[in-house]
Amino acid sequence: MGNKGSLKSTITVSLTNYLDAGAIVAGASGLSLWQKYLGLSEGHLGWLNAISANCLGAAVGAIIGGFLADRYGRKTIYTYNMLIYMVGVLCICCSVNFGMLLAGFLITGISVGVGVPASWTYIGENSEVHNRGRNIAISQVAWGIGPTVILILGWLLAPDGALFPFVEKVAGLFLGAGAQGAALNVFTSRIVFASLFIVAFIAWRLQRQLDESKEWLEHKASGEKQKSVFSSFGVLFKNNVAVKTLLFLAGMYLSWNLVASVMGFFQQHIYETAGGLTNGQANLLTVGQWLIIILTTYIFSTVVDKVNQRWLFCLGVGFAVAAWLMVVTIGINSLTGLIIFTVLWGLQGGISVQTFYALWASELFPAKFRAAAQGIMFFIVRGLSAAWGLGFTGIYGENGEGFTVAAWIMIGLLTVSLLIGTILTPQTRGKTLDQITRERYGENF
């Protein structure tokens, strides 16, 4: 596939990243609104995070989607998965109790998880040797655009936002002209999720038109007998190289994602409780962070295939460690502290561990279980992130009284990711996927 062809397919597939990050941030930006509307406790919020696209929902979806993508093809996932996503966000839009909200978050999360291994695998397999990192990074730009659009929308539609009169009109159609209070305000979040429904429909139409991955078709045509959907599970765990690769990538990604998952879902809530901002102010400041992420990711995409990836990784996680060190020194209960933290966290998001994970995971496994391996790792990472999200709410407290303790834990986790990724950076830059597979697994694997 030519350079323009791979870029076009990358952009189309990257809508999955837009919807993944968009679902996480849409939930986060409206968290306080749903809390007031339904009378939810911090424990309820922890469960919403735990089963969402941020954690367990995506974990369950990933392990299913990874195996299905290896068995039936990457395109098959795109043909049906967005329909599930649309059901999930529609359920959230219509929620009138905690059970409906929880179900909507879970369905959306499962759909996100199903799509992620297929999308990263597809991009890696359809990229030229010297553009593989670039294309993966471009897909991460979509990861930044999603939250930016959602947060701007949330800010404009917030109870103190410029477009709140539109929210009042929409709420009036469903609740009558007398709509007020929490029941009115939560329509801000309902409309934001409705926007994701529209983008998911567009993504479904576009992704159905994609060609199947050439590498997957070549593997299927090789004559190797395909057994059950989960047959690659045994092959994967019986291979020492594959197991070591799993441990490396899962360790590097998990330790970072435990922090990132909390920030993805609770950032605005933290800014409002520990930082003292309004919902609109918290959304606006986070928009600034995502704009930094988009710009930094674009710059990163232009150099990742050309420079030493070890030092790029170290620089990115270094910004993350610095951000949380700032929290325990300057603090975030001032505007200056909040801005410094936001800038540093934005810079690390542009040189993200997730980008390196997506790139290396697509490179370090052979085609026969490439998506399945990513599904397993995503299951482990997002599943444990779900458990940590529940634990975080207990440490953090109802009003952020435990934030400093949580910050020290974040620093420790990020340091682990920094050490693993920097020390064990694979030397894959400039090599074809077939060459990498032969070097790691042997000529006849």
C-alpha cells in the first residue's frame, strides 16, 4: 500500500481512537452533573470508572476483539463493532437511573475494547517501514482530538457556558418548560454523548469500506490450519519470546496506565474538588492540555521513525514524573499549580507511553496472534486499572483530602514505567514486520 493509501486508512481507523478517548472524557466531563442528578456517591463514581471504556469494559472487549480479529480479520471488527458502541452511548443518553448509566458505560466500554487491538494491528500492518511510527502517532492525534472536541462541547454546554440556552431548549422538549436544577443540567452530558453517537455512525460507514489487512490475508492464505477462535491463546503462552514480550509491554503500559486511567476519568473531578474550579473552568483547562497533546503528538509523529526511540520514551515519561512531583511540591490548589501540571501532563501525553505500546505491540508479535496478544495485554491493563480506580476513590476521599498520598503513588508507578521502557526499548526502527518476526521467532515461525 502506498504512502497516501496507508495515511488514508490510518485516518479512517483512527476514528476508533477518537471514540475511545471521547467516551472516557465525555464520562469524565459530565461526572459531577450525573452525580448531582442521580445522587451518586464517590463509590458509585468508582464503579462507573471501573466498568467503562477506561477500564473493565474495555478490558473484556479487548480480549474478545483480539482473538476475533486474528480469526476472522481486522475488517470484520469494523463492520459490526460500531453498532455496539452506538447502543452504549444511546443508553447513556437516555439514562434516568444508576443502573441504566452503568449499563451504558459498560456496553460502550466493551465496544471500545473490541476495536482497539484491531485498529492498532491494522495500522501497523498497513504502514510502510519508514512510516509505521508516524501512522501510529497520527492515530494518537485522533486520541487527542476526541477529548478536545468533547471538552469544548462540554464547556460551551455547561450550566455556566455560552450554549446552555440550547441545553435548556433540548431539555424542555423532554421535561417540559419547567425543567430546572440537576435534571436540567445533566442534559449537557446527554448532548455530548449524542455527538459521539453521530461520529460512531460516520465511523461505521467509513470503516466498512476498508480493505482487509494484506498481511492477515497472506497469513490466512499460507494454508496454516485455523482451529478455534481462542487457539492462538495456547500458542502464545507456549512461546518464551512471546511471553517475555507480553511481560515487557504489559509492565511498561500497566504502570503508566494506572495513572493515565485515573487522569482520563477523574481529572475534571480532581480539578473541581482538590483545585476548587467550576465544572466549566475544569473542562476549559483540560481543553488546553489536550491541545498541547495534539501539537506534541504531531511533532512526535515527524521524528519517531528517525531518532532513537529509547530517549524519546524517556523524555515523555520524564514529563509525567515531573508533573506529579510538582503536585507534591507546589500543589494544585492554585491556578499556577494547575497550569504547570496541565502543561507537563500535556507534554507527556504527546510523547505517550500508549503510542509506544501501540507501535511496539504491532511490531513484536507475529501475524498469527498479533491482535490476540494485544487483546490479552489490554485486558490485563484495563482490568487492573478498573480495580485501581475503585481503590483511588478510597485514597482520594470525598473532597480530595488524600490527594497528596495518591500523588506519591502516581510518581512511583510512573517511575516503574520509565525504567522498564527505557531499559528494554526494542530495536525495531526501520525493519519490516516480517523481518522483526524472523529475527525474534525464527525463519519458519
